[in-house]
Amino acid sequence: MANHCYTLRVYDSTALVCAIILSLAPAINAGDGNASFQPFGTVEITPAFQIDGQGLNIDSIDFWDAPDSSNTLMFVTAKGNSRVEVWQFPFVDNELSPIVHRTFGTSRVNGVVVDQESNLLYISVGKPASTVSVFSIPDLKFVMNFNKDGANFQGEPNLTLLKLSNGDKRIYVSADDIVFIHDAVTGAFLNEFTPTKGLETMAADDFYQRLYIPDENGHTGVYVYNPDGTPHEQNGSNVFGGDNIFQSDAEGIIVCRCPDHGQDSGRGLIVISDQRKQQNEYEFFDRQSWQHLGTLKITGVSNTDGVGSIQAALPGFPLGLFAAINDDGTTVGLGWDVVFAATGLACPTDTAEVCVNDGDMNGAGRLTPGAALGVFPEQQFAAGGLRPHRIRL
């Protein structure tokens, strides 16, 4: 666990004395392999909500963060009836008309990824359509579709989006044992590569310029690749999550990012669904070190394909939402604040406000020696990604 230095500044207020604590975190050496979090074992959480939409045999999830949080959208693909469910916040009892399009035909609609910067929705469709269809957000109008000429996307193609260090964007499309690389703006086919193990899901990491690809069926872990598909090694290996951590198919994967002054710091979590029939498990890894941190279970949830995440604050969910598919039929959601509280994980924060009552002040306007400073209000502190602390002066 990294050490932090603190600077304390106290100023007068009419009813309270407030102390601003600045966390001076050390600079990150990208890819240095240092752990940011401590292992937490196994925890179980009850979901905040569960929703059942129009889709049959649902699979993958992604979110669009609207400027007005009340317009935030969640997209859920449905393989069984060739569509995408569309849910508007607060999601419960708020399903919109699904996306159905001629480019889908009757093929399986499986993968989904949102380009938040460009307000575009990419949807991957299996054979025989074998295409990626693109829609604008929030009006959900068709923009284009693309594939490699003659490509067979098989039954469950999935997607991820990577923004390269030069600003260009790439769409990666999985097809059982191969990955196709396309220009995200034009749809042009650029290249392809064959991962070490068979796959369905992928997650791109813009900060580290990496692709994380779980071995779907072999339980051997997660394989890491550079943007061109060559292996990316850390400490002599491009694999993490072996050692029998996965007992079933490694399915949905997301990257949870820790911000620093509004920018990605490189710290964070990689979360992957271990698709168990009785009760699903979600394996948490440190984004920097690739260390396995622990396992999350969600009460009543099993057989999860896709997982999704939004880290923007929403009413009732100050740190955003983690979402998961439950046994092909429903989607559940729970707040990241609840996950952090249960696991003891927390992103470092830039600032936090701590307040004490005037009763802790002496006549000279100074803190009484030994006065206890408590977090106030606790919700604001938690919104910064920290657990409550008490500090004595």
C-alpha cells in the first residue's frame, strides 16, 4: 500500500470549521506492476435492482453517460430475438423501444460498445450477417455497418474500442479464435490476429495501450496484447489469472478506472465474470500489478455472460454502477460505492472535506489539542472513493 503525505489547511466558518486534506499521491510509472489495492477475499452483495426486458437470451451490456444523468442509457444485446434492449435511467420500469435493424437480419446480436466521445454505439452481429452496425446516440439512427470482406463472425462476436496514443480509434471484433481490427471512424478493415486461446470477450485499456482477452473455455487466465495483437508482457509473462482462479468460462470483462484530477491515473480494477451455473463469481484484479484481489458474488445471480460499468455519478449511485447479466434473462445493477464498501477497495482521491463542530475550537480560533475530526457529510467523502477516517490533531 502506497504511503501518502497530507497537508492540512483550516479556515473559519460561521457554524463549522472545515479542514481540506490534499492527498499527494506518488506519480504512476505506467506498467510498473506495483499493486494499488489489498486483497479482500470473497464478498456477497444484494443487487440494487433487477430488470427484465424484451430481449431473449441476453448477453452484453454497455452504458452511455448523458450530459443530463436522467437521460443516461443502458444497452443490452439479445441473441435470441436479434435486438438490443434500451433502458433509460433509472432503468427500472423505464425500457425504451429496442434497436432492431435490417443489418441484423435474424442473426445473433451479441456484442456492444459505446464510444462516449463520439456518441456512437457499435453492435456486433454473428453469422450469417457477420457485421458491425453503428448507430448515433441518443437518437439511435443508423450510421453504417462494416466487416472484413468474406469474414465469418461465428455465433458470438464481441467488441471493444481502443483509443490509440495518437488519437486514432480501433474497433476489435472477436470471432471464436481470431480478432479483426477495424478503423472505428471509417470501418475499414486494417488487420487481424490470432490470440493464444479461444475467446469471446475483450477489454481495451487506453491508458496502458493494451487489450485484455480472457481464455473463454480453458480456464488458463487473461492474456494481454498490444494494439497490433502482439503479446504484451509484464514480469516475463502476458498472462494473469491462472492458478485455478477461473472454474468455468471466463466471460464478460470491464476495466474500472481510478481518476486523478479528472483523468485516468492508471490505477484501477479489471473485473471478469467466472460463469458459474449455481452462483456466478466476479474475479477482481489489480489493473497495475495484475494481482488477484478477490471474488464478488451477487445474491441470486448466476451464469453471467456480459458485465458493464458506468463510473459517472447517478442519483442514488454516487460512484456509478456495475451491471451483470443473470442467467440469460435479466440484468442486475449495484452501485460501485456499495462494491467498494464491501470489498474495502477505494480509488485514491484528490481532495476530501472534513468538518468539526465549533465546540472543538478554543477561544483563539484554533483546534483544541486532541480534538477528533470526523468525516462530514459521510456521503461526500464516499463519493470521492474513500472510506471514512477519523483524524486526531
